[in-house]
Amino acid sequence: MSQFMFVTDLDNTLVNHDTEDDKALQELNHRLSQHRQEHGSKIVYATGRSSVLYRQLAAEKKLIEPDALVVAVGTEIYINSSESVPGEDILSGKLANPKGDNCDRDWSAQIATGWNRNTVVSITDKFDELKSQPDTEQRPFKVSFFLEESASERILPKLETELQKCGLNIKLIYSSGIDLDIVPKNSDKGQAMRFLRQKWGFVAEQTVACGDSGNDIALFAAGEERGIIVGNARPELIQWHSENPADNRYLAKNICAGGILEGLKHFGFLE
Ligand SMILES: [Mg+2]
């Protein structure tokens, strides 16, 4: 067994919200912790949640502490440095504090080119249909709104045109028929994974990513990394997978953590 880099989405991938039965999650946690200890494997959580909402979930579901945390649609990366004091971990807010002022500076510098938050806000202010999301979801590299689906077809093209006029290097992500995020173009879960992989020196073949929905496609489309699609994946991901088949991607039969365990065995990362 050799070390590998494990990257997983949280909601409905690692964490099953439909059951109180956490047996599969506990087994996976145990196997991953052991592998990390014995072989130096790395554990990464990649989530659309902000660090605030991440900490709620981590406490509720007793998640093990990751080596790095990718939050806010890939715009922030927090690396758990070995110098951190035991006990002052993620759950107490050391790894990812709400202000985000301890996130990885190399990553921030990489996505900062062509980004200007004030310019974005000066344009979005002109659109009454955009309702600001709570302050916890407003980040240095993410401006977030609620936008009713009925208005989205009319508003999104106009907004995009206005933003493009400013020459910013950004993208709009509209999901679930309500959430609108405006973020730097070169920030997503897949690019964050590659950044960490290169930082820690893992080859793509020793890296595995797990997900269940559309915003995980960036993880699976990154390159030669191994991919595990959990058995409860959403239709948009299943459809993308069938249209873009690849040998380095595995569609699990089991759901959530059980599907991840199945996939890790399939690729030989675990016995
Ligand atoms: Mg998910």
C-alpha cells in the first residue's frame, strides 16, 4: 500500500443526510485515518459550503480533521500545517476562520489575477433582482446572491455582458435554481485539487476524487486523477459521466461513504 491523496465532496458524498446510520462513514474515517498515519496519505474536503457552514457539519457528523479544506466553490484553500497546536484544529476555527484571513496565500494569489470584488459589486448593485446572500457566504473571492429561477433567464445574460465590459476574469455559477455565485474564472474544485496535488507532490494516478453532483464535475474532468461517483449521484453527473466515459472513473453501486469505500478498493488504494 502506498500513499495517496484523497479528495471528497461532503454533502451527499461523504455525508449521507438521509440516515442517522453512520456505520459506513465511521469505517471510512477509520481506514483513512489509519492510512494517513501509516503511509502519509492526505485527506482533502472540497465543498461549496463556506468555512462557517463547514464547521457546523464537521461537528455534527464528527468528521475527521482533513489535511486541507477547499471551501466556497474552490475560492479558498486552508492547509493544516504541522505546526498547528493539537486541539486548536478546524473545529475550533483555527484552520478556517470565518474571515478567511488564514487561507493559502499562494492559491489566493493565483486566482486574484483579473478579479476585483468592488468592481463586481458596483455592477451587481444595479440589478434589483439579485438578493444578497448572508454575510457568511460573502467571501474575498466570491460574491453570492439569490436569484429567482423565473428571472434568471432574463437577468443572467445581461449581467454577464455588463461584467464582461469590465475585462474581469470571472465566471458566474448558477445552481439549484436559486444560488448565484460570481467567482474568479480559474477557481473550482478541480483546479484546487491540482494545486494541492502539485504542492504535495502526488502524481495524478495516486490521487482520487469523490463526488455526487454537478459541481463535482470539475474534480472528474481535471485529468488523469481517479474518480469515484457515489451510487446516489444526481442525474446531471450520471449524464455527464455517460457522455464522457473514462477508465479512470468508477461508478459505485453503494451510496455515500459506502460507495467511496467500494471505489477505493476498486482502484487498489485500500484492501
Ligand atoms: Mg454534494
